[in-house]
Amino acid sequence: MACVLDAVAETADQDVVLALADRAETLLETVDGRDHDILLRSLTLLLARHGQAERAMTLADRLDPDLSGARQADVVRELARSGDTGGAEALAHAITDRRAQDRALIEVVRELALRGDQGRAEALVHSINDRWAQGGALLAVARETARHGDPDGAETLTRSIAHRGTRARALAALVELSEPSRARRLAAQVVVLGGWDPVLPVLERIVPRSVAVVVDRMMR
């Protein structure tokens, strides 16, 4: 049944979704263990994708507390992807588990940034309490800001990322999206912040044969 729910999640109309959800919820009462958890996950995500967030969150509450928060964050992600970013943000703020709430807010930030709502995405970043999680959200906003044609704004955003490793990954993402002279300058900053690893995947594009040179020097 879980496979059926996953298969129709993107294509089924609302009436079919609700009918399948009713059958799946009844089936939940007859299974337990791993099968129960797999079916419950598929059911909550299906409901969230189709705007049934309240019902999905109620089902998520039935999980063990250690799993409930993570599943609630999944519901927020799917609701945001469905286009209801306002509802997703409200649901995220209602999650009581702090780590799960931060993860849910990051998902909303990412979706807002993907949709080009950079101002709202950046504002929402500041409601994330954990500095590491905030950095992950800023990385997503910076990348999409660059994609939407504002490389200066994207670079400015990376400077507000507290953790050096996350800042290095954000700059590496901008390297891929920048014209050659900016890309080379950003790549140098990445190396200073986080070593060669974050920038190696994109280095060959901006400096041909550079990876071979770096590897050769490392082997020596």
C-alpha cells in the first residue's frame, strides 16, 4: 500500500488521494513494526502534498516522540513544495521539538528561495535559532539569489554564515554560478576557509587542469 501511495502522490486527483488515504489509515490499524512506520510515512507525505496538512500532522503525532518531530518536518517540506508556503511556515513554527522545527524552517526557506521570494526567505532565516541550521538556510538563499541574477547579494549573504565550513560550501556553490573572474576569486576564498575539498568539484571548469596539479602536489 505504501508503494501505491508513493506512486500516485504526484498525479492523482484529490478525490482519489482522499479515498486512498482513508483505506491506508484503516490499514494502519492492522499492521505494526516496520511496515506500520513505512505506511505511516507514505500516508503523511501524501496528505501533505495534497494540502491535508492538519490530518498529516495528527498522524505524525502518533509516532514515537523521537520520530514524530522528523515526520512533522517532512510534512512541512511537502506542504511548502505544494505551494502553500504560508501554511508550511505556520506549521513549522508550531513544531515543539526545536531541532525538528529548525529543519522544517530550513525546508520552507529553501522553497521560498527556489520560487524567487528571496526577501521572505531571508527574513525567515532569522527565526531559526540554531546557528548551524541558520547557516544551512542561508546557503540555500545565497545559491538561489545567485541563480536569480544577483551575485553581489548572494556573496553578501555568505558573509553572515557563522560556521566556516558552511560558509565555504556556500561560496563553492556560488563558484559554479559565477562568471570566470568572480569564480576564481571565490574559489580562493573557499580554499582559505575550508581547504580544497569543497571547491574541487567545480575547479576544473574555471581553471582547466587545476585538479591534476592539486593532486600532483598533494601526492608529493
